[in-house]
Amino acid sequence: MTGLVATGLEYRYPDGRVAVDRVDLEVGPGARIGLTGRNGSGKSTLLLLLAGLVRPAAGTLSLDGAGPAVGGAERSGWRGRVGLVFQDSDDQLLAPTVRDDVEYGPRNLGLPADVVAERVDRVLALLEIADLAPRPIHALSLGQRRRVAIAGVLAMEPKVLLLDEPTAGLDPLGTAALLECLDRLHRAGTAIVLATLDLELALRWSDRLIVLDEGRVVEAGPPDVVLSSAHCARLMGRGPAILAVGRQLRAAGVLPSGENLPRDLDQLLFWLPEPPKREPRVLTLR
């Protein structure tokens, strides 16, 4: 298939402990894949492998049929086509201002100045942060720094965007703004893999959800199915409440049995029957 394909990926820490154990993964064009699992399950290490930032002990990676070279320009090209946004934005924001930081990657590709400027203007507009261009990085909020980090990766024009806990530490408004950015990127054709501990986010955002445990894929499929499984409940605890509500309504015959469970409040309200209309009471004054 076209897209990012990982087959039998393995990675071991220097002390021999297994971090990623024979993982197979396909990220097709336009995919929205959620990745979850307990702390230490291997999510961040898997993203580093997919981005080409660490070398696997075994297994293969390919993007549209071509794999990364062991070193040199081809491997650098891989990192441009598969971009990773770290959980801590400060790990990848290096320049003094927003514009300087976003243009850093394409400028180091040796692109002409007008091409760099066009890319930077485009991604800043896409993420709705053009007004931040002259701002110093240290003056940004956490949510703004996350979007600037994403912009810096997007300026490299990747086919696949990997995000490690992108909503961690954000307030509800910051989370909503970031997710709107991801929706715009998805509509523009970017495939996205999002690692998160937030099961409600994984449920409502992803089209396919993968659960890791001790470096292995232990569950994969539609998010409502995965998060309803007994195995996932043992690993991650009680799933999103909306799934429990959906199961109760399905058992009562309110929700159709052949449909997926609702993944957010809007879907739940869509399936709920409207309350019966009552005739207005007419009061007669005597």
C-alpha cells in the first residue's frame, strides 16, 4: 500500500529491555490513528522509530514503497516526509522568534528564500498563528508553542504527522484550538498519528485506535470497539462514560444495534429520540 508501513519493528534499550516488540503498523493517506497505552508502554519510542530519529533493532519502514537509508541525505529526507512533534515543545523550538523557528527546517533544506517564505506564510495561516510571526518564543503560551512546533514540522511538507501527547497540559480552550488545527491538516490531506493517554480524545478524534502494552500491539480497530473491550479496560481502566451510556441505550433499543456506539455528545444527541411535543396549556382566568 502507499503511505507509511512498519513491519516487525523492534527496539531495545541499552540495558537490553524491550521498548518496542515486533510492531506492525500501516498509516495510509489521510489516516487518523490514535495510539494509547499506559505510561512506559512504548508509545513515544514507537513514534521516534517511525520518524527515523532512532534506528530499529529489527524490522523495516517504508513510505510509498521506499525505505529510509542507513544514513546521509536520504535519511534526512525521510525525516522531512515523516514529521514528529514532541510532547515538550521546548525540545524543538530553537529560534528567537516564531517566524525564525518555522523557517528553520525548509531553510536548512537549501530552498530558495521565496519558497521558504511561501511555505512559512502558508502554514502560519493554516494554523491561524500568522499574527504570532514576530513574537519571541518565550512570550508564547503553552498552546501557542504547540502550534508553532507543529508549524515548524509542517513547513517541511511531511506526508505523515506524528504527535506525542499534543494536548497534555492544555486547558479546554487550548485543546479545542489545537484539535481544530489538526482537523484542518487532515482535510488538507495530512495523515496523522496521535499518541495520547486521554481516552475520550482517542475515542472522538481517531478513526482507528491502537493500544500498546510492553511494546506490543494488544488491541487495534475502531475506537469504540477497542475501548469497550475487557482487555483494554484491564490495561487502561474504565473507558469513556459516553460508551457506557451508548451500550445502555443500545440494550434498551434506543440506539440501532448495527451502528457504532456514539463517540461524542453530538453523536449521542443525534441518535436520541426527540421528546414528544406537548400541546401548550391554556390557562383560563376567572
